[in-house]
Amino acid sequence: MSASKHDYADIVAIETELSGYRRGSLKATIDLEVGRIAWVDTHMWNNDFVRALSPEMVAHIRKELPDTEVLKWATDYAKGIGNMMGSMTTSFPQDWSVEIHFSDGEVLKACGVSSFPRQWSTYRHLIEQVAKTSFRLR
């Protein structure tokens, strides 16, 4: 499947990670097929969890994902032009990565250092709705 044929309906899982020097890392894995979110916080290990997602929440995620434009920036970062679409949005350097897994087995990955895609706050807000906790490094 080529990058232009990827569709939001074909997404089966999304892994998102933030990390920063001496601030640990956060990783949220949302599995839309199984209906589950897994959360790993290396700064506060007692904040790790795995939680089931209701069919309504999975439908909400699928409905809201296109507003994040995650497929567009994932393909742009894969083409090497992603750094042109974001801006410095943090007060300290942070690495970020997003892996999008599709039903055909393909994976798109976008990553960067501090220069986040324009729709990052919309995407982060969606993760926070699903996880019911903040997706920001302390």
C-alpha cells in the first residue's frame, strides 16, 4: 500500500512516545482492534496502566483522528519534509515519535526533536481524552 492509499479507517494501532533528557518518557499505545490503551511512564513507574476501551471510545477515536492530520504529517516526516510543518513548541528539548500501524501490516513513522507538527495539540488532547491523564513530560 503506498502512502497515498493509507486511510484513517485502516489504522489498527498508534504508538506515541515523548522523551526528554532527565525527564523520562511517556508512551501511549492505542490498539483500536483490541480496544485497549497501554501507558508507560518512566518518570513515575506507578503511573503505568493498561485499560480497556469501550466500543464508543474506539468510535470516538476513529471519528477524531482525521482532525489531527496524523496521516499527513506522518507521510511528510517520512518524506523528510516534516520539519517544515511544525514549530518549536516546548521550553526544553523533547524527542517525539508516532508509529501508525495499518491493517495490511504497514507502519508509518514520524519523529522529531521539539519541532512538533501543527496539529500536535489536537492529537495530544485526543490521547489525554482516551488515557484520562496528561500526555506531557514533567
